[in-house]
Amino acid sequence: MTKSYYNTPKMETKIVSRATVINRNFYQSLRKQGRTHTDVMNSIQPERYNQFLEDILPVVPECSYGKKKISLWGKLVKYFKGK
């Protein structure tokens, strides 16, 4: 007797709206042009900010909205300026 795999439960998928797709494309195109995450988010109208942020979070690289990474040279300069 073989086990049937056809009776698996269906997974519910979230339907992505057209506005969400447009927001994600807009964000990605600005990032490809060289704008930072902060620049893009500052260009959004305040009343649309929260919805835009919810739409783009799945496509935002985590490193882009955290603390800025400091290069080795930047760390050395910061170290010697502190003394």
C-alpha cells in the first residue's frame, strides 16, 4: 500500500494587489538608480508612508534600513579623531 500525497491541505496565499506591485517596482527602480532606502522613504507622501512601507518590506534588503555599516577606513578615522 502506497501513501497518497494528493490529499495535502491547501496553503492560503496572500493576493498581492496591483498597488503593492507598483510600489515594489517603484522602490526597486529607485534603488537601482542609486538612491538609499532613507532617500526613497523621505520622498513618499506622509499620508501614504505607512502603506508604502508595508508594501515594500518583503523586497527591502535588511541591511539597508538598519545601522550604516562603517568601513575599516571609517573606523580608523573615528578611532583617531576620538583621541
